[in-house]
Amino acid sequence: MGSMGGETEAIIRPASREVKVSRIELGLENVGPFRGVHRFTFERGLNVIYGPNASGKSAIIRSLIVACVPSALSEDEVDVLNNYEISGRVRLQVEDGKYWIELARQPDGGVFVKGEPYVKGRAARIVRLIAFADRSNPLVSAILRGDEDQATGVLRDAVGLARLEEVATSLEREIQSLERKLDELSAERSRLLSEMSEVGERIKALEAAIRGSAPAVEAAGIRLKEALAEREKLSARLEQVREELEELEKHLREVEEERFSISLREKELRTLRQRLQDRISKLHSTLPERRKRLIELEEEKRKLEREMEKLGERLKAVKEEKERRLSVRDEGKCPYCGQPIDRDWIDREVRRLRELETDLMNERMKLARKISDLNVEISDLKEEIEEEIERSKRELRRVDAELAEAERNSRRLREKASRLKKRIGELVGEKDRMEARLRALDEELEELGITAEKLEDLMAKRAELEALRRERSSLARRLRELEEEERELREKLEKQKSLKTTVEARLAELREDVAEEVNEAVMRHFELLRLAELEPPILSRDLTFRLVRKGGVPTRLSQLSDSERAILAVAVTFVLKLHAIPWFPIYAVDNYVANSIHEKALPPLLEYLKERAERRGIVTVVAVHGPPSGERGLEILVNEEALRALKFRPGGISGGDGGQGQQPGYQGGAGLQQQ
């Protein structure tokens, strides 16, 4: 738990600001049975809404809830709007502060709510639980049902006890976690100190070793430094040259491989080109023979066409002869001499002519097929020669283009290889010169008393010394970070321990104060009304119910009478309201709860509420069922007037409010105005 949220802060440090008011005003428009605009005024102390069923008592209580708590309960919002209207409004004025809620019925029957309620934020839930004792309140409902477990849970939650216990447990876990982290940091700090000590010893040893070998180096003087610098520079340049040579040689190999691949492709292309040229020449050589064959085919075609023409003439003559025979047969006499004709002979002639006509047509069809075949053969012969020659020429042109491209690439690569070889030669010469110079320097250094091995050893020691110094700096930096982290954790640990102490103190205070006040209030009314023989305390320090009848007989919440449970619900919520939310100026009890209290017990309970409300400067509103008084109907009775009226009014107190009734336009009674 890195930091407390606002809710935890509010529980640990409850608001001490107590608001005292002289009166509040409630304006209703199309709410409950009140159609049109109505105003109600409630004074400091006790305000009793007195009236029969359907007079609007519950609507007034629900309107107070809706005006004070945003989205209190959906049934509050739905019920408060008049059944016959599609929109309504609730206005609340507390001293100079004005608050409002607008309600609009939706097509699906739901109610859309917007406005500026009296309470906003997280406090709304606690206000709903302990400032309005109605049947929709889960704490009140659980007590009235005798559900001890649920009532205990809601009660502990309402006063913040459950949340505080959760906070205390969370703080304990975090404290343990912080202590474990501090132990881990302490172990790591010890390890770092040990490592720093080891590194320091190694640094001292290396510095001594370097000082031991330094005289031989220093004796060589300036020349040694120059030779070492030159050697280092040459070594670096030699390494660059070797890397460049390796890269150039690799590149040259790639170029030569590419040249070889291109040369192979050139050979393939030249071979293919020669084959294509030979093929074209061969095709051209066959042209005379194919042309001769083409002439023969065309001559044969013309011959067949002449035969076809002759057959057509014969066929025409036969058809005409057949028609003449048929014409003579139909007339029955010779058209020239007028003599009778032998019909049988004519029929035989017609049959012969028809057979001849069929034979001629068949022969003509055969000739037509032959001519068609010759046309196909002639066309194929022409196309075959031309297409094959053209195809070969296209392929030859493609090969020539690819061959020209290959030759260009070959020349380019040859030039590139030449440049690479030239550069490689230059680098090889430079490398040889540098290696020779390095050998000369090594000989000179050896003459100065320093071998290459000693030099490398000295350089390695210096490098190791530098690395160890960096490691020591890194360890020191990490140690400082670790000490800072440890300091922050210790501060956080102290803060959380202090917070835990505060939470535990608040828990003890909360358990003692709330339990004491609730027990005092509840026992006062049980003793006054002699409704139950219970021994104090009613609540234990952990705010669980402890119900024991006189004589030491344990009992349960469910075994109390309805009146006893209703008194308990009012006493618990009222005392909690005074204790937990002294800044909230309203406490209300609906008629369902009030009418559950025995008629003899209600006046003393209301007197208790009046005394506390007047003393603390809050407005307490209680809805009570009773018969109407003459023409006045619903009345709002204040303080002593309310107590006198309830104590001496004929008919007593009975029944319950039925919610919205059948008199939506009704108004009347003290404190009520219509506009």
C-alpha cells in the first residue's frame, strides 16, 4: 500500500465539521401524489409528517433521498415521479445552498435523472446507509428482518470498521514486506562492501606491479614513448589494412565468379545464335520446294473447282428435266402434240432422274470436301513457313540483345577486377612496409630492454587497473544508491508503522465510541419502554450484536419483536449519523419503520430524536401514519407540537403508508403550500 486513498484518510480522520441548520425547504413538482408545484418547510429538531395512506408521506421521504444522494437507489428515482406525468423536479434548499434533481420518464418506463444533489462522491453511500431509515436501506432492512449477519456486516462497513481492519492488515503486510526488503538491502550492502575491499586490494597489487616494471620503461626516455606511440599507430593502421585487404579480396572473388558465370552464358548464347541462324537458312532453302508444292496444290484446287462447276450444270439440267417430267405427268398429255402420255413411263423417268440427282449431289459434296481440305493444306503450308521463319528471327533478336548485354557486363566486370587488383597491390605493398617497420620497432624496443611480451604484459596490467578503478567507482555508486534506497525504505517503514498505530488507535476509538453511543441510545429506549429485558451492552466492541435478556439468557436479533427491531434500527442509524457524518443536516425515518414501533413506544423515541436533533442543529423528519384531522389531511408537525399531537390525538398510530395513492392533486396541512 504505497499511499492511503481518500477513503482511508476519511475513515482514519473523520470529519469533525458539524453543520447546524435552522430549516430546510423542499420543493416538489409532479412527484408522488403531488401534481403541480408544492413546497414544504422543515425546522431544526423533529418534524413529523402525519397523515393517512396515499397522502404523500413516503413520496416526501423519497424526494429527500433523491435530492441528497445521487443515484441513491433506482426504486427511489422511479417511485418518486408521479405515475401520470413524464417529467418532474425536486428542489432542496439548505440555508443558502440550493440543489435540484430533474426526472424524465423514458419510452421503456425507466427514469432519466440529472441535476445537482446535496452529496457528491464517496460520502453518498454512507449518507444513504445511516441518514435515511427506510425499507430500501440495507442496514435498516436487515435489522427489521432479524438478519443478524447481514446487519452486522453492513453496520461494520457503514462506520468504516471493516475498511479500517482491512487497512490495518494491509499495513501489516506492507511493513513485513518493507522489513524483508531492508534485510535484503543490508545483505547486498555487506556484499558490496566486501567486493569493494577485494577490488581495492587488487588495485594496490596492480599499482605495485606497474611501479616495479616502470623503471625499465622510463629509462628508455622519450624515444621509447615515440616508438611505442608509432608502434601503436602502425598496429592500428595495419589492422585496418588487413581488414580492407580481406574485404577487397572477397569482393574480387565475387567479381571473378560473376565474370565466369557471364562468360559461360556468352558461350551458350553464341551457340544458340548459330543454331538459330542455321535453322533460318535451312527454312529459306526449303522455300522453293514448298512453293512448288503450293503451286501444285493450287492447280489441283482449280481443277476441282472446274469439275465442281460442271457438276453444278449437270445437276441443274437434271433438276429441270425432272420438273418437266412431273409437269407433263400432272397434265396427262404431251405439251407439244397433245397426245395422252404413259404415266408409268414418266414415273420411271422421274425415279431415274431423282437417283441421278442424288448421285450428282453426293459427288458434288465429295468435291467440296476435297476443295476444303486443299484450302486448309494451302493455308497451313503458307503459315507454317512464314511463322517458323518469323519465330526464329524473333528468338535470334532476343539472343543478340542478351549477348550484347552479357558482353557489356563482362567488360564492366573486367574493368572492376582490374581496379580491385590494382588497389589490392597497393595495400599489399603498404602492409609489407608496415610489417617491416613494426619488426624494426620491435627490434629497437628490445634493444631498449623491453620485449614485446613485457610490453603486452604492462599494457594488460594498465588496462586491468583501469577496469578495476571503473568497477570500484561503479560499486561505490551502487553503494550510495543502495544506502539512499535503504534510507527511503526506513522512512517509509516508520511512516507505515506510524500509520498503522493511527489506524489501530482509530479502530479502538471507533469500536469504543460507536458501541458506547449506540448501546446508550438503545438501552435508554428499551428501559423507558420496558419492551425488553436486555442487559447492556447491545453491541460488542467489534460492533457485532450482543443481545442478552436479563437473567443472562442470550437471545438473537430475530427473536426480538417487530417493535424492538424497529427501535434498534432507528437508534443505530441515528447515532451513527451523529457520529460519522455530523456535517450532513438531515435524518429521516419513513412511515414503514415508524409504524412498526409500538404506539406507546413511539412518542418517547421521537422525543429522544427531537432533543438530539435540536442540540446538534439537524433536521429530523419522521413519517407517521394516522387518520386525517378534519379537512387538513397531511400535516407537518414540528417539535413540541408533534409530540403533543401524537400523545393525545384520538385514533392513535396504526397501519402503514401505501405509497402513491389515488389523490394525485391533494395537498394540505401545516408547512405545505401550493404554487
